[in-house]
Amino acid sequence: MSARDTLFAVLNVESLKNFLQGRMPEALEILRQMVGINSFTSNREGVNRLGKFTADCFAPLGFGAEFVPCTNDQFGKHLVLSRGGRSGRNIAMISHLDTVFPPEEESRNKFHWQPEGDLVYGPGTVDIKGGTVMMWLVLSALRELAPKVFEEITWNLLLNAAEEPLSPDFGDVCRRCFDNQTMAALVFEAGGRLGDDHLLVVSRKGRAAWRVVVSGRGAHAGGKHSHGANAIVQLGKTVERIAALTNYPRDLTFNVGTISGGTVGNRVPHEATAEGEFRAFTNEAYQSGREALLALAGPGDVRSPVDGHPCQVKVEIVNERPPWLHNALTDRLFQVWQQAGEELGLRISPEERGGLSDANLVWDAVPTLDGLGPWGDNDHCSERSADGSKVPEFVEVSSFVPKAALNVTAILKLIGGS
Ligand SMILES: [Zn+2]
């Protein structure tokens, strides 16, 4: 690699931007076609079709494709795109194939590719098909403008088939591509914005999904009311205790998401269930929340008046992903992007985000930075109301070029500086 290559983007900001601008029609056409393929997580066929289309888009850049079955066979296949470099040094780029929108919801809400001024509305425009297109733009620019650097590095593009339900096996797919020469895992979820500042994600909350099942004692509500131990009444008390574990100053939140129980009105109910989640940024808050939740298990305080038979409260953690903690390796990557921003006249700031991403799966293995996709908003929303109070997911078209220029410049600095 020559010093000239590393400096190229720095010295030729305008030609970099011109190159990227010239690729935008093709980038938007790729995005349009991706958005046209419904890839709701449970639409296995759609996810696989998008995977195939994505592989075709990157093939001209020299990427070979491998489709890896998800451990949950309800879901489509993960996609690994690789291009071997001359050196052992490698960089991972991470995105996902799935969206949260079932096909019926897309047609019911007429939610499809819809350009309007500088915005394009549509399912996955910013979460995360726009991010995958950002990867394509960045790699196209590197190949064209810094070919020696592009060919020196081994690139692994990792696309999760089931990111939205937090499929944990994708972490193993990523780790198989990591080694001690992995320079970074770059995650292309949407970028943030605060005033004029571009926000990159440097940590994310952890999340645990939980289930509480209360077993009481069923009884005839007329003849033997006092024999019953009412599971719903017990669950009502228990979910209030769970809700009270929320601690905003500690950024620890509990949500009771669903509740069900009982069978018919003339029975004292013998069973009731609630499900929900909790989230936290720090290990301390996460672990203390976990312990407090699990401590609610055991005999309850609702008992049968006849013999004191107590309701039993069972608490289980259904699945969990601990927080992506603040760490020095991420900070170092962030600084590279911040310096690149200075050269491009962009102010870059760090963001801690409440939602999870695949970064939660990989940050403890390799240096990780997230939020490298374009800017947009209202992800996970498909509704539009006449009064404008509901607006669906969109991406801002003009956010692609400056963000791609930032990513290209930063990647060149990262490679050149180590
Ligand atoms: Zn996403």
C-alpha cells in the first residue's frame, strides 16, 4: 500500500464526492429493488430472495457468496460475502436482510417505495437496506479510487437473516470470520443526527426477554370460591412489582408487554402469564435488574382463604443479549471517524442507543462501530395519517454521499494508520 493511496481521499475530497454522486442513480435503483422484495423476518422465501439479489449486487465488486442456514429453520439464510485480500488484514461490514413488516401490513398501509422530495419512504429504506447500499457505495469507491488498499484487505460482509428477533446464532457466523487481524466490525444501522452533528453509535443497551407464569388453584367461583388461589390477582400484584423496578436515573427500564390468563368467568383462574423485557446500558444496572426480577419467583402472597395454599410465581429469562459496553477499542475507532469528519467538515459525535443491533453480538470479539448507514427516521413504522401525526419509515437521499465520503475516508485512515 502506498502513502499516496492513504492520502488520496484526504487530498481529493471533491473527486471522492463526485464519484459517489455519480454512483447515486445506481445505488438508488439497487435500493428500490431491495425495498420491493418483502423480507419480513418470518418470510423465509423473501429473505432468501433478497439474499440472492444482494449477492448479485456485490458480485461485480469481486465478492463470493455463502448462504448459511439459520439455526431456527423458520428463518431465511444468513449471507456471507467475502473478497480475499493480499494481506491477512480484514474488515467486517455488518447489515441484515430482514425487516419488521409482514407483506399484508405493507399492502394494507400501501407502504412501498415512495420518493417525495429528498426522502424515500418504504419498508427497510433506512433499517437497513439503505445501510447495505451504503456498504456497496463505500466499497465501490474504495475499489475505484484506492485500488491497492481495496485489494490488500480481506472484506467480509455479514448479513443477518433474522436481526429483528435477535437471532443469537448470527454471532457465531460473524466470529468464524474474525481473527487477530480483524481491524473492525462496521455496522451499517442508520446514522443519528443531533442538530448539525452526525451521530455514530458507540454503545447499546442490553435486553432480556422474560416470562412470568403464575400457578394458582382453580375452583368453582360459586360453590368453592374460598378454595381458589387466584392466579390473575397474583399476577396483577407481580407485574406491578416488575413495573416498579424501572429506574430512569440508572437507565434501567422494565416493560410488561403482554398478559393473559384464566379460562371462563365462573372459575377462579389457576394460571396466568405475563411477558415483557428489560433493558440497561451498564452491566451493573443490567445484573441488578436481572436479580431483582428473578427474586420475584416463589410462593406468592395471594393464597386460598381456606388452607393458605399460595399461588406459585415462576420467572424465566427467555433470551437475553447483554449490553454493548463503552470500551476503549470502540472509542479508538470512533476517533478515526471523528478525524475523518474534521477533514470533511463534518462534526461527528458519539451516541448511546437504547435499541439493540448485531453490534451487541460482536463488540466483545473485535473493535466495533455502529450507525454507519444513511440518515432516516421512523423505522419500524408503516402507518401514515392524513394529519401528519403518523409518518412511516424513510431515508434521506442526500445523506448518502457525505456519509459514504466519511466512511471511505475513515476506512483509509484506519488501514493506513496501523
Ligand atoms: Zn436494523
